[in-house]
Amino acid sequence: MPPEGLDWLPGPEVLTDDEVVRLVRVAVAEGVNEVRFTGGEPLVRRGLVDIVNRVGQLRPRPQMSLTTNGIGLARVATALRGAGLDRVNISLDTLRPDRFRQITHRDRLADVVAGLAAADEAGLRPVKVNAVLLRDVNDDEAPELLRWCLAQGYELRFIEQMPLDAQHGWDRRQMVTAAEILDRLMAEFDLEPDELAARGSAPAETWLVNGGPGRVGVIGSVTRPFCGACDRVRLTADGQLRNCLFAREESDLRGPLRAGASDDRLAQLMRAALQAKRAGHGIDDPTFLQPARPMSAIGG
């Protein structure tokens, strides 16, 4: 995120709460069994708790999770749990206040830590922590972050930095790879593959730490892609369906929805978008072009 932040979408371009719930309902009827509320930052949406509650009333009921920066979570964790939210992922790249300010341009580390504790107390478990290591910024903190998460009872996930930054300054040569992360962890912990955890389409490879029960995951989207098992689709705040995180093409659902399309027509559009999904994200292809939208406008 650049220091000046990003422009807000004009209000009329953003899906209303009713529109979000309707599109989720159509997707669930088509077989989607897990819904993740993400962003941007989902906690800035005033109707989030009500959306969670309404999605939780769908049948079959999907599993519901939230990915957040955690800054406002302490205020609403209990309400979200009461609405039916199952669990949370919270971004935390460092435990050091000076580095937190450097990375986020905000002095809000204490709020994130409070949000984690509130989520755990509310029963939004397992509480998962997402961390991205940046070379020469926080790449020496992998063992420290893991040690802290194990002590708190949180599950840590390291994520390779992906070409989705708003500045379009991503450089693969500067990326801290999954292999590097594992090497740094194995220097201080005994890691063994978690054979009991069926990965399926989950993005994280997981390891038991020092024999368990604590675990750590690594999501190597760039160097260890899992495209062959990926079953995720993303609905943006302005009603575009993306069949890959790195896609440059989108399928418009907002337009047909507001023009009076039936649920059957919306389902047809969703199916067509998924049928066009490519075999892989193509980051290793010399012709790869970073999507115009940054991560904050796509959803993690």
C-alpha cells in the first residue's frame, strides 16, 4: 500500500449489501461451500455483520471466514461470531513497532494484537496469522513470528510476496521464497510435513512444529504454485468476477444484475467465467503482465 493510500471507489460502483448477498446466494446454489470476506479491508463496510448473518442463513450453509488487517477487529469480533462467522485470518508481518510503521505507514500494531486476542476470545478459531517477509525489511523475523504465534495459540502462515502491489514495483529477485522461509525456520525448529492435514485445494503447505500440535504453513504462490488444485473465484467490491488472483480479465456481474438478470442468468455467467479459467497463473512466463488491480482491490 502506498503511503498516500488508494482512492475510494465511487459509491454507485460498489455492490450494495443486498447485491452481495444475492450473488453469494447464487454461488452457493451452484456449489460454493466456503465464503471468505476480504478486501481491501472488509471491516470498513458498515453492513458486514448483517451480510455475514444473512449468508449464514443460506442452505446449504457455507463456511464463512474473514481476512482482515485486524485494526478494527477488537470492536466487532464478538458480533461477527454471533452473526455466524467461523474463523479469521489476520495480517501481521512484524512484531516490532518501528517495522510495523515502516510497512503499513500506520502506528497500529497494538490494535492488531488486540484484534487477534479478541478473535480468539470470541471463538473465531483457528486464529490464523498471515505474514509476508520483505527482503531487508522483516525477513529476519520468521522464527520470532513463529515463536510468538505458537505461544499465543495462533496458526502462522507465511505468504510469498506476489506481483499485486499498487506501485507495480514487484521484483522476483527480491522476493523471499518459500524455500528460504523454510530454511530459516528449520534452523531453529524441527519441522515435519503434517501428513494428517489433507491439503486438497488449500493454498498452504503445513508442517508440524517440534512434533506438534503447533503448525506453520507456507503459501508459495509464486515458486510452488498450486494452480492445478485451485478452486477459488473472487467477487470484487464493484461486482466483477475474477477466476484467478492474477487474471487480467474479469466477468461483469454488476451490470446484468442491475439490469434485471435472473438468478439462472447470473449462475450461467458465473459458470462461463470459471470455464475460462487458465491452467496456471503464468508468472514464470516472460510475457506475464501484472494485473491492473492491486491486491487491495481484488481480495486475498
